[in-house]
Amino acid sequence: MLTDNGLAHDVNDLGRAWLPLTRIPLPHKPEAAPRARGHIREVLAVRRVEGDLAASVELAVSELVTNAVRHGVCLCGCTRGAVSLALMRTRDRLRVEVADPSRTPPRWPTGVDSVDAETEEGRGLLLVTRLAADWGDHARRLRGKVVWCEFTAPGAVRRG
């Protein structure tokens, strides 16, 4: 598949049997991040995910949704495409996925030097890389991309 700038972009193979916990559409507006945080907080509370893990997931959700709203625009510059949030689990992992209408992959920071100090660009993704056990992105079949991150949660995710 091709990105908006014409570069090849691989489709991610999940390789695990993920059980969906929640999936919600979000407005392509600034209020998407607080709405996503509140929703994730409720879902994690029902699943009895607490403490540092819950805080890390909530923070990563906030950063990824903010980036999707801010940078996830179509090639034409419009925001017609949907933004969505999904939370899934396996026995030992939680996975957050945020979809947006752009095919352009995020520029994952490689360290503090890759963060623009004046505009604060890249700090959110740097934070996600520090919090999550794994992260990445993949193109969707028809349109857009998914940016995801995973958290190790052995025995922490209970059936609701």
C-alpha cells in the first residue's frame, strides 16, 4: 500500500488472537482526546485495570488521539475521515489502536534529539514509546492508517 507521499507502507499482521474490549468513533475535533480518555478510564475500571497500567494506557490514548486529530488529515487536507479508538486484549497484553484518514505514517521519535524543543513536536510519541511495550502503525485496507501501542498486562485484564 502507498502512503499519501507515495512511499510503501506495510500492512501490520497482528499475529495474535485479540479480544475486542471497546471500539468507538470520535469526532475529528479537539474534544476527541478528553472523550477518549473518559471512555478508556471507564472501560479499564470495569475490567479492573488500575494503577500504573491504567494511567499509562490513558496517557497513551490521549497522545495518540490528539495526534490523529491534529495530523490525521486526508491528502486533500480535509478532515472528512473518521477517527476511532479501539482497545483489545490477549491473556497478557492490552492493545490500543487509533485510526485516522491519513495514510502518512507517524514519525516515531528515536530519542530526545528527535523532539523539536520549540514547537514541542514529537513529545507525545516519545512518551508513548517510553510507556508501551511495543508500538507501530499500519495502513488500513481502503483508507487511512492505524497507530497502535501495546502494554504488558499479565493477569491484569479480567472479564467484565
